[in-house]
Amino acid sequence: MGSIIKFGIVGTGAIAGQHAAAIKELPSAELVAVCSSSSERAKQARDKFMVPAYSELDEFLAHPDMDAVCICTASGSHMDAAVKAAKAGKHVLVEKPIEINLERADKMIQACKENGVKLGVIFQNRFNEGYLQLKAAVKNGELGKLLMGNAYIKWFRDEDYYSSSQWKGTLEGDGGGAFINQGIHTIDLLLDIMGEAEAVYGQVKTALYDIEGEDLGTAVVNFKNGAIGNITAGTSLYPGYPERLEIYGTGGSVILEAGKIVAWNIKGQESKAAESESRKGSGAADPMAIGHRLHLMQIEDMVMAIREDKVPLVNGEASKQSLAVIQGIYRSSKEGKTVKV
């Protein structure tokens, strides 16, 4: 395989722009083709991305010298594109969530394994500097024994966000609402720090919008290490606040907002909290406010994984943890009881 990894993008909505911008800036990557859902959208995509555009997936996958595929379609259609790409010998990098349920996720993982291609899942906040400082402190034992981990995603989306999309907020396309689409990023970080969840008790509801998925919910989590925590997620919480991750241990606590350290209270240490820094980079009220810097870092990680035959930082198995917890929350809310994850 050449030194430059050649990418194609499936799906040409808003998030595809982040992938394209990141690929364009990487000297080790090149965008060679895109695939849209219709011939009309393909024409628009060709003009926007300045590369050949297809409306048929099979034709797109036959594009010469394409090494890897970014999947930026509706969450519930990730599996079909990923399995076809894997069978065509293309490495796969898919937007979060990996899919809308664990069964479909497992089929993707299996297809990539059987065809000897890499599978990475976009959880770009794992590359955030503030988060990496927190993770290192936990790994080094600076917070002592973990006691509690909380994730708050109190965001707002206006009605147009759902009404202008054919799939957002639907069970078939999105798999749900605020937890599986918006909350999953911070839930992924919570589980990466705290370890696997054992059980959840959740309640979700659709309070504001005419959608199938939830726009509001909360859950209590029991972690396998004995710690507890809670998760709150919403897209109906005006005006939307920066996502927040709180980690407490016997040695102290660290709090992140929009990926920035706002509290660093570890016994015997100087604070590393940012001085009254604005909370930029949060998707609290605008999904496109996040920029593409962290996507660039994750795509670069994928390039290195392909070149050096390594496992991507967030592979298929790693991406399933947050999905399993969210499915547990949905099940718990439906059944009105604590459920095992």
C-alpha cells in the first residue's frame, strides 16, 4: 500500500464535510471519491468536494486505488455500507455510533475481521488534550480508587434540526435520540475512564419534539469496579450547555466541560484548570461548532493503523461499550427496572 492512504466518503451530509476537511489537511491522506444517496445529491457533492461522486455504492467501491472508506450516513445504515466495503477490501472508518444496536455492530466487526480490513469508529473526543490529561491521571492512580463518574449532555436542538432530516430522531435511522446521537460521545469517555458498566436504571422521554426517539433522559450507572454514576442527556434543554464529565476518586476529582479542564482538585497537586477559558468546541447548541481538528487526529490514527498494521485507537469492540449502556438505558426505561448491561 502506498504512503498516501486514499479515502472515499459514503454519505455527503454535514459531518462528511468534517471528514473531507481533515483528509485534505493530512499529507498522509487523500480524498478520491464520494458517494451520495441520489444522482442529484451526487452532482452537488462532486461540485462541493471536487472529486468523482457516485450515487451507487457498488460503483463507488469499484473506484480505482481507494484504500479506505469513511461512512457518514444515517446511523442505522452503517452496517450495509461497512459490510460491502469490507467485502471490497476497503478499510472502514465509521461515524459514531457504530450502529443502532449490538447485533448490527457485531455483523460489521465480523465482516471486517473476515476480510482482513481495519475497522475504526469516530469518537474524536478521545484525542482531546484535556481528556488525555484526565485519563493519564486516572491511569497513574492519582485519583486513587474511583468512586463516581458522571456525564451530563444538556444540549438543545431546535425543531428544524429534526424536521429538516429524514432520519434524525427516528428509531430506524437514529436508533433513538439524545442518548445515542448526542450523548454517546461523553458516555464513551465516561466508560473509557470508569471501565465497563454492570447495570443501569434509566428513564427517557420525548418531552418537546414530535420524534420517535427521546429528547430527555437520565440514568444511574453501576460500574463493575464498584463505582456509581449518573448520565443525563437531552436535546430539549434550552439554550444548551457544554457537555460535562465529572470523575471522583479517593484522591480527588477532575471535571471537564467541552473537553476543557474546569476543575482539577487532586490532593497535593496544583490545579490544571483552564483560567476562565470560554467553552468553545461544544456542540451544545450547534452540532457544527465542534470543528474538524479532532477528526483530523482520529483519521491520522486510522492512517497509521493501516500503514503499520495496528489496531485503531477506537476499534469496533471498544465502540460497543457506549452502545451497550445506551441500549440498557432504553430497555430499563421501557421495563421500569434496573437491567444488566
